[in-house]
Amino acid sequence: MTGKRGRPTSDPADLTAADYLDGAREMTAADRPYLAHLLAAEAAQRTADPATAAGIRASFPDPTAIREETD
């Protein structure tokens, strides 16, 4: 991932909510919904506004909670 100022980083402390949200979008595009959910959850946790955090969580629901029953 890239951190502040677009530089590659391996230190999670350098990442912002926007960085995690970008990662979540990339994982969605790569058809990796669980990783997208985890990254979005971290973005929401780093977001100060509760309404914005709730919107982020709603945009990336837990794919394991959405189960379809089959016979």
C-alpha cells in the first residue's frame, strides 16, 4: 500500500483512512470481498465522523454474514 504523500510504506501507522478505503476499493475490483471488508473496517475505525464511518461500513458489508441457503 501507499501511505501519506503516495509513497510506498510497510508501516501501518503511516496509512490514513483514505489509504485503507482505496485498498478496499482495489480489493472489491479484484473480487476479494472479505479483504475489502477488512480494509474498509479499518478505514471506518480511523474516521472521526460516525456517520461517515457508518457509510463506509455499509458500503463494504461482511460477505460471510450474507449467506444464501441452498438445498
